[in-house]
Amino acid sequence: METEQFLKYFKGQKNFAEILEKFNAPPCEKIHTQGFIGSAKTILLYNLFQESSKTFVVLLLDREEAAYFYDDLNNLGFAENTLFFPSSYKRSIQFGDIEQENIVQRTEVLNKVALNEKPYIIISYSEALVETVLSQAGLETNTLQVKTADKISTDFLNEFLYEYGFERVDFVHEPGQFSIRGSIVDIFSFSHEDPYRLDFFGDEVESIRSFNIDNQISKDSFHNITIVPNIQNENIEGARVSLIDFFQDESIYFGNNLNQFLEQVTEIHRQTILVNAEQKNIQETIVSGEKLKEQLIGKTVLELGFNSAFKYTSEIEFSNSKQPIFNKNFDLLGDNLIDFRKKGYEVFILSNNEKQIERLQAIFRDTDLKVKFTPLNFILHEGFVDHDLKFCCYTDHQIFERYHRFQTKNRKAQREAISLKELNKLHQGDYVVHIDHGIGKFAGLVKTEISGKIQEAIRLVYKDNDSLLVSIHSLHRISKYKGKEGTEPKINKLGTGAWQKMKSRTKAKVKDIAKELIALYAKRRAEKGFAFAPDTYLQTELEASFIYEETP
């Protein structure tokens, strides 16, 4: 069964239409639902969003809860419409340890909302909401829109970017940097996960592309882009508001234990003021839970938990229960599922790993349990039983008591190729390997004229002081030399073919090893082996219950 087909069942939930009707009423509705358990909340929100044209803002207690909620929506196929709004800090605002990647994510969310191209589901948590953000008017003032065929001088770009705190470097490798090399301008805006490359023809923007900072290879083409500075910077002019005040449309707010969420914001607000009492503008950079509650009064709010923050205008009941804990007792699991089937419930088991489903089927088969269930090839964080629709939705990691990892955006990647950041750390004389020319020494960056344009290149020195210039667009052809520590490698000579011969010999050697292995495997296969007894359900159970998920 496909995910979308499965989710349509939940649109038939009792009172689903009533919630939608409240959403379409004038703002200020305060709706309280009872009985929603686990990932059933995510499915409800998914279906409501599909039937609505408004932006949803989900307010959760902490980063982990928010990350699992975000991960559930992505697993349901909503990655394009779901945004994660984190705190600017690695731990908490009180400690003041800023995380650059988080600032990019926050700015990206604000920019997408301000552009108002489509509605989104925005997932956030208390530590992120305590921080104020630049207002939409302030964001627009501090934003530069650029599109192809625009007439812009590189001098103007240089002045604008410098004024808004961008740092001019030879090569960009992190947000807030830019470089100008002849007719090419690279800008790492805080509103996008990759830097942009603007190619000029005179003063006209000829093309706009994003590119990979590690290998300089182009990724996507754009007709227009938004360049946004670090809006967390205190020197950026503009009014600062809460995230709730930033939304100027009729957004709908979801709270899980909303009263506890607001109390938590207030406590973080109090501690931050105590720690940063000497900071003059501290009150402008944070907001209290009481203030957020006051701002939510005029909004439509749907509360899902027990700890309600508002006197609700509507209360809607659903009938869910948690997925039972079986402690890997598969007789107990089998009896539970058989009992639900007898009561007319349909049983779904969710897993993104086919092997887990096969193991579970093997366990039921070996233990003579006549269990029927429908496997679904996606995963949610928490299983549940819906008594209104008569569905059991169990997750394999809860059945086998395995750790379920969430996934959020992570732009930090390590590759073998030299990245621009690593390039800036290289010292003259360090050894590098070019895929076509072999081992040489790094001799710094030089400027060279190519087709009448001045461009930056990397200079590599080979045997007999021969030089090779490598364009920054070919960084993916260079890698760091890795050899035995304490021994210097032999530098290759350009134009002799020695490196190619070495590569050919290595390939031939690999082929010889492969032939020997094939012959060995064939010999083993031809020999009569010992037939071990088939795995019992105990072996299958052991394999399935490893605490961490295996990669499908």
C-alpha cells in the first residue's frame, strides 16, 4: 500500500471536518483536542494541511520532540512543505555559543515565509521561539533581489555586501562571505544552503547558479535569488519581533502541551536576562512566554496535549491509545494483533526496512502464530491504535525495542576532495594528488588570464620545478595526499606518463586480485558444504533487536 493511500483513511476520522470548519472561521478560535497519541498527531496535521491554504506553525517543547515531528512529516512525503526553525545556538541562548548552520536555517525559513510563495508547515520549539527575529519590513529593507538580465555593477554589489557585514575572501566557504573574480561573483547568502555564482557580461547578470563549495561544480540554475545578510547581527537595522508577530497572515498554530511550552519560554527568558544582565539590548533580542501568549490570543490555536494554555472555544474528542509495550515477547504481540483482527481492526506495521518485515513474518511463521498484517514502507516515531477508524499502526523499532534516529537538515559533509575551506588551510609545500598528473606540492594561489578574464588558479609544483595551474572549478580533481606518516612521497614528473603507467599497473593488479577471488569463490561453491540448520525465530529476533537501525 502506498503512503498517500494509507493517509487518506484518516480523512474519514470523526470530527475531522469540524476542525477544518473552525480553521476557515475568523481568527481567534481556540480548539482543544483530546485523545491523540504519538504520531497520530502528525498524521492529523498532515491531512489538515492538505485541505487548508494556510501556513501551520507547530510549537513543541524541545529540539528532540520538534526533530521527530519534522522527521515524521518528511517520511510522510511532505519534505517540500516542511521547514525546521531551530535556535541560533548549539545548546541554549544562555550559553551564547552560536551555530552558523542554525542561523542559515532560521534565515531560510523567514525568507521563504516573507516571499509568500506557498503555505508551509513550520516546526519549532521553546529555545528557538525565545529569540526575536527581524520583522518582515526589516528583512525586506536588508534584502537584495537579483535576477538574470538585471543591470548591476560589481562595484555596487561590493559596496552592498560590505555594508551588510559580508566578508570579501578569495573563495567562499561559509555563509556571510563573497568573492569577486573578474566577471564572476560568488555570494554565500544566509538564505540558502549553497552559495550562488553570478556570471556577468559587462554589468548584466548573465546567469545565476548555486554550486558545491567542496568541488565548485554547479548544482541548480536560478532566474532570481534573494541575498540576505546575517539577520541575527546586532548591527542590522530594523525592528525585532517574535516569530509569531513575524507572520502577518492568518497562520494556524499547533501546540502540544502549550502551557508548558510557554512556561519553558518564560524560564529561558528569565535565565538569559540573569546571565546577560550587562548587555544593553538584551530585552530586544528575547521574548517571554507571557508575551507570546498575549500574541496568540488573536490567532487560531489548536492544542493537542493535556496542558492547555487557553480557555478553548471548541473541544473535539478522538479515541487513540498508545502502541503497547511487548518487551520482545512475540507471543504477546501475536495475541494482541489476533485479538484486534477479531474485533475488526486493520493492522499496519510500519518499517522502512524490508528485512525487518521479513524477520517479523519469519518469527510469526516459526512460532505458528496466524497473524495477518499489512506492511507499510515508511516509518513514524510512535505507533498508535485508532479506535474510531479501527486501525492499529505499529512501528517495527518499538516492537523490537530499537533506537529510532531522526533526521534534520545537515549541511556538514566530509569528502576526499579538497574543499575551499581546507584549501585556505594548506601551506606551501604540502603534498596533494591530481587525478591525471599524480603527486605534487601545493604552491599557493595565483591569478591567470583565461580568454581575456582574470581568474584564480591553484599552482602545483612537480619534479624539476615544473608547474601545473588548476582552475578552482576543477577542485574535484585534487585530493589530499594520504601516505605513511613520517615518510615523504615521490613527486611525479609532468609529461612522462609515469603516473598513468602506475595507474595502469594498479588497475591490472586489482584485476588480478579480482580474478583470484573469483576463482577462490568458484572453488568454494563447487565443494560440498555443511548444511547448518535453518535459523530459528530466536536468531531472527536477535538480528532484529539490535538497538540501532541498519541502513536499508
